[in-house]
Amino acid sequence: MRKLLILIVAAVTALPAYAKKKKEPLFDPSFTLRAGFGYALPIAGGESMVYDTYLQPISGKRTYDGTYDSYDLKKASFAAGFGTVIAPGLMFNEHFGVEVAAMFGLAMKKYTLNYTSTAPGNPATVNFTSYAELPVVLVPSLVVSTGNTRISGYARAGLAMPVSGKLIVEEQYSDQLNGTESATFEIKNRFSIGLAGAAGICYKMNRVMGLWAELNGMALSLRPKTGQYTSIIQNGQQIAGLINTSDTHFEYTYNYAERDNNSSSQPTKTLAFSAPFSNIGFSVGISMNL
């Protein structure tokens, strides 16, 4: 009986410590910060976009013999090129968390279309160069991880939301009748939403710092809103300010009638279109647990 009482007292005494131990979390929620750089390739890219008011190939060759056009087009995406990322996040536990990444395009791929006309009486050549200028994309994502180990795998899935950047088309034109001309056309975009995801590995150097490498991708189309010739130089003279607004400014809309374009002092309305902005890439960088 005495031994039984001693065992009961010992068990009761140990209960608070045991309960306290069970309540201790295995992983404290922690803020994270990820930074890195990478290169992205175009996938599922488009071959054409609207330039001015007409459909224009983005990359490749176009020839005109005075009667027929011939095309040799290449796929393109304005999200291809070198970029960097900064991504703060919060891990709720060792397996699940959230992140908001800001992706900055630093050196985006430029696409060239070479147009040659052999029409009798006025042969011409035109070179178009198209690219995205300093795009910024926000990517809020859910994060899953294999665990808080020295080497861990992870994956992300979220939304891609471009918040800044323009599309630029640079034109170099030459023919026998008009001489030479160069022009710069800028396109501003509407707000649009796509999808983004990644899968990679992280190597923890210590409790704070780590290295990561991943494959990532984005499925997104830009929705241009307005277009404008910001520069038109003909035979060495800037003439953009001498041309009617209706010939230099354009609005891409989903609902319009051609008869509405009756004022030379107003932008010309034309059909809306989408521009390709999908990619797949490889990135590396450092991460920190704050």
C-alpha cells in the first residue's frame, strides 16, 4: 500500500511538467526573406500582337513581293530574360506558409521582326524590335515544405499580377520614296491576373541563412490598354508633334464602333488584344529566417 501511494504521488507530481511539454510547439512561426536572380525562357508564346491598329508578328521574318505576303514566325513571350526576386514570407509551421514575391525584369529578351518589300517601284525594309521595359510582377503564394531539415524540398503556387512596366516597339524604316524613318511605340497595360508556381530545394547553412535553387514558371497574358508613338523621326527630323493625335494615340477596347473614330484630336479606338507573358525559368539565391 505504501509503495502504491508513493507511485501515485510521483505520477501526480509529473503531470504538470508532462502537460507543459506537450504544449510546446515543435516549430515556432517564423518570418522569412528570400532573394535571388534567374533566367526565364518563353513557353506557349504568341506569334503576333497588335501594333498601332493592325496585327503585327512579334518575331521572325515577313516578305512582300508586291502581291503576296510570306511569313516565317517565331514564338515569343515578353516575360523571357534575366530578372531578380525579393520575397518576404511567413512559415506557420515547418510544412506550410505564405509568401509575397516581387519579381523585377532587369534585362528582358528583345524580339526582332524583319520585313522586306520587293514591290516594284518602291522596295522597302522595316525592322521591328519588341520587348518589355522593366516589368514588375507581384506573386502571392502558398508554400509547402518537406520539413525543417538541413536539405529540404519545397513548392509554391499562387497568382501572378503585373503592376508595372510597358511594352516597347522600336521601328526602323527605309524606302526609296520617303527615305529613313525611326519610331518608338509604347503600350501600357490593364491589370491582369495569371498563375505562377515553383519547385526547388533549400540547403540550410545555419539557423538563419540558406541557399536555394528552383524551377519556376508563369502563365499570364498582358491586356494592353493604350498605345502611343512617343517618337517619330523622319530623315533626321522629329515629327511626332506635327501628326494628328488620332494617328499617334490608340485605345484598345472591347466595345467600339469604327464610326466613333471621327476626330483627329482624339485617340483612335481599336480592338483589344493580349500579349504573351508566360515563361519557365531557373533561379538561385539566398534565404533567411528572421
